[in-house]
Amino acid sequence: MARTTTKRPAARKRNPPNPWLVLRRSKIHGRGVYARKDIPRGTRLIEYTGEVINNAEADRRYEDDKMSRHHTFLFILNDRWCVDAAVGGNIARFINHKCDPNCVAWIEGKRIWIDALTDIRQGEELGYEYEYDFDSTYTIEDLAFYGCRCGSPKCRGTIVDVPKRKWHMVRELRRRMRAGRRASTKRPERSSDR
Ligand SMILES: C[S@@+](CC[C@H](N)C(=O)[O-])C[C@H]1O[C@@H](n2cnc3c(N)ncnc32)[C@H](O)[C@@H]1O
Ligand SMILES: [Zn+2]
């Protein structure tokens, strides 16, 4: 009998699951990262891994103007470099932004670490401040493009780190969001209502 040589693809090496973190659907956005068990404040949870690229390359890969809603896995390190977790990223890339965060991201050179900022209960969604830079030319619409849905009473309505002197923009953004929510939950008018 002829022998066939079946070339099997090498088994993909999987990283062991992170002891603290688990991935699930998120009410904030897409998928999010949750506490697998109670986490004490100060615990080092995970490194935010990915490809280190310069900012020009990041602009080439992701053009905000071409997105209807902002979505990337970029983490800015400084004015020259960032990490693109779309390449070689781990579960850390799914941690969403929170305006009232329970985690914090530390930059050490070209590496990024996510630590627990508070005690975190099992099942709680993790989030850190993305601190997107505020640009002095930003309008309310720009802030809405980077809209935040963290749901916290402290939510400023945008992932952008708005300086206190521009807080009037946050108030206006939140007013518009409330009005939008009211309009979308309003009962549709029936002919018998007229
Ligand atoms: C690194 S990803 C986080 C994972 C994301 N949930 C997913 O499933 O791909 C970053 C993107 O998630 C979205 N995102 C993160 N936090 C958010 C928040 N608080 N409100 C709205 N969108 C958020 C934004 O689109 C952002 O560009
Ligand atoms: Zn928020």
C-alpha cells in the first residue's frame, strides 16, 4: 500500500489562561475583560503586548477620518512610539476604557503593564483611563466620535481626557446624549394619539 505523507499543521501554541482575567461580551463595547476571581488592589494583572510601531506607521494603518466610529487596538507610548495590539496582542487589548477606572496602565519604556487600581470583585468588568489626548481644535462632535459608554455616574461621555477648562464641552456633550436617549426611548406616536 502506498504511503501518504500527510503534512499536519504544527499545533498552535496557546498561552495559558491568565489567572485573573476572563474575556466576555461587554455592555460597554464589543468584548471586555472581567475578573475571574476577587483581585486585590495593586495586583499586576497583565502586560499589554503588541507590535511596537512609530506614530507615522500607526497613522498609516488607522485613519480616524475613514472610521464611522473610532476603534483601534493602539496604545500610545509617547510622541514617537505606540503599541499595536492588533499584531501579537493578548487579552489585554480587550480591556475597555472606564471614566471611573478600577485598573491603571503603567508605561515602562516601551512596555505597558495593567495593574488593579482598586479591589475588584469577581465578575466585575475591568477598565482603565485611556486618556486620549485633547486637541484644542476639537468640537463636541469630535468628542462624540470618541464617545464613552462606560455607564458610570462619573462618565464624561467621551474617552478623550478633557481638561477642566474645557469642561463646558463635556456638559454640552452629556446634555446631547441625554436628549438622544430620551428621543430614542420615546413611544412612537400612534394615529389614535392625534
Ligand atoms: C482596545 S479596544 C477594546 C476592546 C473592544 N471592546 C473590542 O471588543 O474590540 C478599544 C476600542 O474599544 C472601544 N471602547 C473601549 N472603551 C470604550 C468605552 N468606554 N465606550 C465606548 N467604546 C469603548 C473603542 O471603539 C476603542 O477604540
Ligand atoms: Zn465613561
